[in-house]
Amino acid sequence: MHANPFIANIKIHRRLEVVSMGMLSPRKFLQKRRKVEVFKDASDEADQKNWRRLMKQIEDTGSAVSVLRRERIKKDGLPRDLVLGTLVRFKQLKKWDLVSEVCNKGASAFCVNCCDNY
């Protein structure tokens, strides 16, 4: 193969020019798209927002047991779906310290009628 010696010696003296204003705007594929949440009804929306608040509190404090105890005292028991949903989500996130903390304490300690079917 023969190398072309002229290609290596080319120098560009012009500055980059803006050809179109579209070059300056952020690219559409780089923008984050916010997911639109769809709720069944007002109670479903309240439940989901409450669950997200609970998850955020657990992550901020680093202790699931203390937050779940506080919620249980406030509401006179927690629904089984809430406790099990929290455990499943922390398993998906691989936060095993929080999962083991709740499992060692016993998830049924937080639920109302949690062990009726088991």
C-alpha cells in the first residue's frame, strides 16, 4: 500500500461555522422523557404516592424496620401488599441488607392479618 503524504500535511484554518440553528439545540434523542403515570382512580394514586414516600424514607434512613414500625403505629397496621411490595422492590434493587433486616424481624410483625392465609 502506498500512503498519500499530502493528506497528513493538510491544515484547516477556518473555524467551525454554525450552518443551522438546529446544530445549537440539544438533540432530541439525548433528552430524558418523563413517563406519564396512569392511575386507576384517586385511591390508587394516593396508595402509589404513599408507597413511593415510604420507599424514599427507608432509603434515606437506611433502616426499613424503624420506618415500617412508625407507619404501623400511625395507621394501626400496614397492608400486606405494601410490606411485600417493599420487600420485592428491594430484592430487585439488590439491597440485601434491607431485605434481610425486614425478614429477620418478620414481615408478619408489620402487617394486619398477614399470616391468615399462610
